[in-house]
Amino acid sequence: MLFAALGLAVVTSALAAPVVGAMSSIGPTPEKAVTITLYASFAAPAGWGRGPNNITEPGPTLTVNQGDVVTFELFANDSTSHQLIIDVDNSHSNNSGDGWSYPFSSKTTAATFTYTANTAGTLTYFCNVHGYNVQHGTFVVNAAPAPPAPAGDNTLLIVGGVIVVVVVIGVAAAAMRMRKKKPGP
Ligand SMILES: [Cu+2]
């Protein structure tokens, strides 16, 4: 009976372990604050640039990770009005669900716009004032890694099952032995 009790204790702890593991599991990669400086221009050279002297069309490819909180610091290199669209649906037009800044027109004072990169994939960005064809670029949002599977879940269940079988056989064998030892009539 002592062995049976020990076996049950082991099985109980083995079955309880996955629950504890799930409660203490690590969540998705924590969001990270990212700052991206962008200069916009319609006057030649039109496009986007990381700085006032490297504006190109298409503009620079911007890469972040899913979940990042991206703060854009936006400048208008030609001092005319621009508006940044994060083209989440890759439609090359400003639709519901896309990210958007307020229009900005200062060459010297940054207009800030915060975008949380929830949608992974190869997206685009463009200027809503001058259009995709004149001012656009690629916005890559790397997918967050899948959360790790709870390790050892099945192993613990299998081990628990094996222990149950062993205990049952042990108890049965002990019972049979005791019955055989009984003196005959
Ligand atoms: Cu523009």
C-alpha cells in the first residue's frame, strides 16, 4: 500500500505540472519602442528619405517587428504638406484600417505619429497628399515568433500513465501473493 500511495503522489504531481507550467509560461515578445525619422518631398527629388539629403523614390525600406510601437518623426523637406499612410492592406490607397499621420509641413520641427505594428507582412507606406506613385516605400513588419509549446506536456502524461499501470499491476500482484499465503482449510 505504501508503494501505491507513493505512485499516486507521483502521478498527481505529474498531472499537476503542466497546469503550473502553463500559468508561468512566457508570453509573446514584449513590444519595443522604435523611432523612425522620415523626410518627405514632392519637390525634386520627390520621395522619402531617412534624412534631408537622401530622399529617393521609392523611399527607404523600413523594417520593424510585429508589436513594435513605432514613433515616426516626420519632416517635410520641401515645406509643403504631406501625410504618411501605413498601407496595411497594400491597396496603395488610404482605406479604413490603414495607419495615418496628421498632415505635416515643417522642415525643421518633427511631427510625431505613433503606429503600433500589429499586422505582420510586407506592407507599404506612401504620402496621402501626393499619392503612392510619387511617394512610397516598403514597410516590413516581421512576424512575432510563435509562443513556444509547453514543453514536456505529453511526456508528463505518458509518464503518469505508465506509473498508474505499474502501480495497478503491483497492487494486483501483492493481492494475489497475500491470497496464496492464506493457509488452507
Ligand atoms: Cu507628399
